Amino acid sequence: MTAPAEPRETTAVFTLRPLDPLTDCELVHDWVTRPESAFWLMQNAKLPDVERAYMAIAAADHRDAFLGLHAGVPSFLVERYDPSYAELVGLYDPLPGDVGMRLLALPSEVRFPVPGFTLGALTAAVRELFADPATERVVIDPDLRDTTAHVLLEAVGFRAETVVQKPEKQALLSFCTRERFAAA
């Protein structure tokens, strides 16, 4: 998987750029260790743990991490992965062109409150993934109980397909095709 060399404008004020583990992890450490980020499984991680995790992602052939910016300010985190090799291995049969995504949007009390922020960040992330012509479907696995996430995902074209059991949660495996994204 290749990352864009320069930040790419994805919606009016949202951009994504490759996460740099050497310069971004102090900020990301604060995000992934918050109580609301429990499903990132880094609650008790120290800064060196987060640096190691994101250095491993940067070195991996099947994973990438991006820092999402809102009006130039770091505000969300996106991970892209090949579900044949990471996150969802053995939980479903990936099709060629499937790309997995994880999104962590900061809660409004941490960033400047912006109406529609999470929907904008999600739209920007999915648009970035579909910028790669090899991407046919984006797959995501929100917690089954997270009805807010389900509504947001549906708004950008995701359709829930099945419940899968992950070590940390029951997840609602959801897919978005390029066509459904364009129509949303």
C-alpha cells in the first residue's frame, strides 16, 4: 500500500497525511490512551509503546496510518490495512480490492467543536481510500453497540453485513463500495 506523498484535500477542510511515528506519536499517544479509545487496545500504553506500534505500521507492507487534519489542525487518526493480513483475518473472506479502515475522531471536548465533524472526517477517510483505483470496497468493524457509528457509516454508503466476534468486541462488519460512496 502506498501513501500519498503530499497531504491531499479530501473535503472542504479535511486533509490526510501519512503519520510520522517520530514526530506525531506524542500527540497520537494522548488520543489512543483516552477512555473513549478503548477499542484501540492501547489504554495503558506508554509513549514508547505507541511509537513502536506506529513504526511497525510504517514498516508493514499491508498497513498505513494517516493523521487527519481539520483546517490544518491534527484532529483524527486513520489506519488503512489489507484485511487478508490484519485485523479481520479469519473473520470473513476478503475479496480482491477490499481495504480495511479504522478511524479515531477526537471528541469535541478535546478539539474545537465543529458540527458534523465526525461525518466529515469519515467522508475524508473513505474518499482517500477510494483515491486508490485498486480499492473496490472499504470494510470497517464498529462495535455492535455503537449505534452512532452505524448511522454515520450508513450516511457515507456503508452497509452492515454480519456480526463477527473479535477478541475485544462484537463487531458489525460493514462494507462500502465505490458506487454506494458516490451515491451517498
